[in-house]
Amino acid sequence: MPNSPQNPSRKALYTDEERARRDATPWTLVQGILAPLQFLAFGVSLVLVVRFLLTGTGYEAATISILIKTLLLYTIMVTGAIWEKVVFGQYLFAPAFFWEDVFSFGVIALHTAYLWALFTGQSDNTQMFIALAAYATYVINAGQFLWKLRQARLQAASEAAGSLVMERGTP
């Protein structure tokens, strides 16, 4: 938004070309489907993990739910990298999503640490606490992406308002 009426100094999240690529690629829809699925898996899994930690029952259900959540995370990371390549011309760390990508690697590291704990026979509680740490970082990272979605919507609304002003010829 270099010349946005609301904030002339604010840098646009997407250039016109990037927005066109974002809107045209099927990877945007893929991300739009996977993100809520991953959040749903997170919610169910969080309940199952906490239930296990509080009652000592349901280890298998909690474990399966964490594995599903982790698989969705890995899938959304790969498809998100493809999306970034299509939209921004690089697989990761595009300036518009640099910090989200950096934090995503922390999320992936903790989910991978959970897999290590599971497959090396660490205690059930250790596995679950690693999963909770992974989930805490996931919540922060999801918040980052929701903030960017909001910024993109505000940018689109601002540009639409600016276009309307320009069409009417009023300042």
C-alpha cells in the first residue's frame, strides 16, 4: 500500500502481481483447507493430551491424535513452501512471511522432537509434555498467520476504497 489513504508509509503485504498469483494458484485453496483441518486436529488432540495427563488414560488416542496433527503440520509446511514459491518466487523466507516461516521451523522442531520421544521410547509423560510445548508454539505461529490474513484483508479493503475514491474523482 505505498499510497494507501489510511497509511501512506505502510508497505503492502502483496504487490499487484503477487496478489494475482496468490488468487490464481490452487495452492491458496489447499492452504485454506489444510489450515482449519490442522486447527481442528490440534483442538481434538489438545483435549486428548490433557485428558491423558490428568487421568493417565487414553494414551493411544492422544498419541494417534498427535501423529495426525504432526502429519498435517508437515503437509501444510510443504504445500505452504510451494505456495510461497508460486506467489513470491522463493520456497521459504519471502520477506512478507519471513518471521512466520522462522517460527514455523520452531513448531516443526518441537513436533519432530515429539516423534523422536515416541520412537525412542521416552516416558509417556515426556512425550505428552513435548507435544504440549509443540502445541504452544503452534498457537503462536497460527496467530502470526491469522494476523497476516487480517493484514491482507485490510490491504484489499483499503485498495478497494482507494479505487472507489479515484473513480469518483474525490480526494
